[in-house]
Amino acid sequence: MDTPPATDPLDKLPAILKEDLDRNLCTCNEVVKMDVINAIADGAISVKAVKEQTLATDGNGCCRRQVERLIECICAPELEK
Ligand code: FES
């Protein structure tokens, strides 16, 4: 098996963003943070794609910045050390 192990998207998040994973990130549409993280990890790497998959940001858009931040962290290239 040459397939690399799947990386856990939570490994890419700073501790502060790993809190309240089972609470609503998008209160307008009752979308929990973990659902947004999983959508991003599965390829929804834009706010538009996250909205289409989860409905997060589809209310008045008040959680948009939080979704953008999660995308930034999860999609950031691995830093070479
Ligand atoms: S909390 Fe997500 S659109 Fe308002």
C-alpha cells in the first residue's frame, strides 16, 4: 500500500479553533463547526463550496470570516522545517 495516511484536518488547526467542535459555527442555519471542517477536508475549499455543502454562511453571512479562517488553516501548505 503506497497510499499516504489521511491527515486529520484538526492537526492543522490552532488550539483555539479546535474548541466547540460540536457547537454551531453557523447559528443561522445550525451548522456545527465539525461539519464545516469535514466539508473543507473533503474538498470544499472556498466559502461558496462550504455554503453549497453545509449551508454555513447562507444566513446573513455573519460566520463567513470563521469559515474563511478554517479554510486558510486546513488548506495551508505544509511548512517545510
Ligand atoms: S451564523 Fe452563519 S450565516 Fe449567520
